[in-house]
Amino acid sequence: MSDIAELDLRDPAFVADPYPSYAALRAQGPLQYHERSGLWLAFSHEHAAAVLRERRLGRLWRDREPLSELEPFNLLHRHQMMENEPPEHTRLRRLVAQAFARGHVERLQPRVEQITHELVDAVATSGSADLIADVAAPLPVAVIAELLGVPASDRPLLRPWSDAIVRMYEYDRTPRDEAAAVSAATEFAGYVRALLRRRRQAPHDDLLTHLAAAQENGVGLSEDEAVASAVLLLNAGHEASVNVLGNGIVALLRHPEQLDRLRADPALAPAAVEEMIRYDPPLHLFERTATAAVELGGVRLPAGAKVAALLGSANRDPAVFAAPERFDITRAPNPHLGFGAGIHFCLGAPLARLELTTALPILLARMPELRLLAEPVPRLRFVIRGNQSIQVAFTPRR
């Protein structure tokens, strides 16, 4: 792929491996207009970072149409901090961060360890597993659900709801996907709303209770805002971790010398996690809209122009990363954009890092001789990149 006019964000071949196209198009220019999507695409690290940090490029939510059919989906996004700009974003983020700041994340590490061991215990004697279904998906779902206070019996509901909702962010969605997203948004919001009301009546020591109680100058979150914030945390709080762990372990298995280094020195886990995020990130595109005319990369964008940071391309920019196609778990520095940048930098990044750096050494220690049984089955989604199945084998515990 060397012509922006030929780029099809829905093409399965491109979605399966976008990196060669990124490299070719990045060499053509750091910022290019993509007529098919109506987006200016930022391919370089410099310009993707500028898109994320430039305050004249904002997250401006526009309700999806038809309004009468998509209102449940719109309602969840209209009140999210991720879809708003200051001053609304500032207020919402500060209140959610206030609830987060009660030490919830820090005290989760023992539970992350325990949950990881329990998940491995369930497959340890068989010597095989689906890394996604058996470990990578249930781990972060259990962690974020526990953090928010979702009862264990209800946690199987969360990932199907989330998966249906985030399918709406893709460019190849179908009317069936839209209907599923509306249904999931309706059920998810109704569930969280009922749980939130119970927490207001009988507070617990969990994040949902603290979201309900958070206030600034005597004003807290409205019920719609609290529900939207909780759903955002539940969705974003596990989607990234699922896909980083899945994509990253596939990268390790395809680079056995790096896997051996990590096994020999588990202290490399934090650096390995950062490289996993850089090398095959879970989020590939983040969109902005110009609120006023702005110059970017020598291009003058008028107000209303839409521009997207291509995070997967930025993370392999040779101007920033030496040998960017090489997977190197000791890479330093590693200024990847996997968690975004600027005021919309991922609030849950510390939680994701805690989960990943805690779980990765446990998995490698308890799954000796880990190897792929078959080629991973990709989800074939461009915006949120991951696998739906990774069949692995390892030496079983006798």
C-alpha cells in the first residue's frame, strides 16, 4: 500500500497486518487526507502526538443517527469524559479521578496475583488453553468488576455487553452491529443504574460507591453521568488489557529469544509490557475535530475538519524508535502512544500496567514451554485490535 487513495480501513488484509501499509504511507507524508473516511490521518509519531495534545482539536460528540433508534448508545457516550472537552471534560474527569484516588488500584495487586493463579489452575493439568477465553479476557474483567463492585455472579454479563458496544467504533459495522450495540447499551446502562441506586442506599467500599459520592464544590455526578462513567471504566478498563496481553504474548511467542530473556529475568516485565503496547497496540485510531482553524504538519485544517491519530503507525515511526519493526523487551526509552496523550490520556493506564506486569511473569512461570498450537484467530477489527482466540500448549502440571 503506497497510495492513500487505495487505503481501505475495512479491508481484511489491511486489518490483519496494517504495519507495512503504515510504513509505506508514513514515508509518503506524516499527514494525509483520506477521502474514503473523510479524515486527515496522522501517520508519524510527531503528528499523532500533536493531534492528541493540540487543544484546538477536540473530542466533540455527535449523536449517532437515527436518533430514535440509537438513543441508548448515544446516552452512554454523551455524558462520558472521553467524549467531552473542557470544561465538561475537566469536571467529569476530576470527579472520576477523585473516586479512583482512594487507593483502589494500589491495593489490587494481591487480587490480580490470586485471580491469575486461579485462572491458570483451571487449565494447568490439561497442558492447553485458549489464552483469550481462559486467561486474557476473564482476568481484567474480574479486576475492573471487583474494583467497581460488580458482584461475581454478574461478571459474565460484562464482556458481551462491552464487545457489542465497542463494535460501533469500527468502520465496517453493519445494521446488525448497531442493533446489538443498542441492545447492549440499554441492558448495560440499566444494570449499572440499578446497582448505582443500591450503592447510594447502602454504600460499599468500592469505586461505584465513591463515584456516587464524589463531589466538587458540593456538586456531584448526575445519575446519567455516573452510569456513563461506570460503563466507560468497565469497557475501557478491560478491553485494553485483554488485547495487550493477547497481542503481546503472541509477539513473545514469535520472538522466542525475547521470551527466553523475560523468563530468565522476570524483573523485565514492566519494560516488556511497554514494548507489547508499542509493538501491537490495542487501539489504532483516535479521532479529533478541529474546533478552530489549526495548522498541523504544514497543512491548514479548517474548523470542522476531522483528523485521526494512527497510534499503531506512530508507535513504529523510525524517527522515534530505532529498528521499530523489532520486538525488543528492553527497549528504552519507549515513548509509545498506546495510552494516548494530552488531557484524554487513559485514566486507567496505571490499572492496566498493574494487571499486565503482575500477570505476565505468573503466566510464563506457570506455563512452561508455552507455544502456539495454531495461528491466532484475529478479531479483524481495525480500531480496537486484538484476537478472539489464541490456542496455546504448555507442559502440564502433574
